[in-house]
Amino acid sequence: MARTPSTMQELGSPAPDFSLPEPLTGQQVSLADFEGEPLLVVFMCNHCPYVLHIIDEFAA
């Protein structure tokens, strides 16, 4: 696995707003769309062996 630099947010700090395409519809969804609601955002690669090991836990 390649090591890449990261600009990690400090834990407990608010996330900056961003938008991404929703995988099923392609419509843009932004972090602001979920304001006031609990939200877990996970960025992962679905063919990574580490992700494959835990992917079923995310589906639960």
C-alpha cells in the first residue's frame, strides 16, 4: 500500500463542507445537506484488502 501525505482534520473539529456525486443517482450531495443529523462519512476503496475485511460491518 502506498504511503501518501494527508491533511487530517483535528479530531473533534467540524468538517469542511464538500460535495460528491451520490453513487446511485449521480446527483451532487453536500455535507451541508445533512446539517443537524447524525452522519458517518467513510472514504474507502472497495477492493482494498483491509476494507474487504471489515465491509460487512458497515452494511449492518
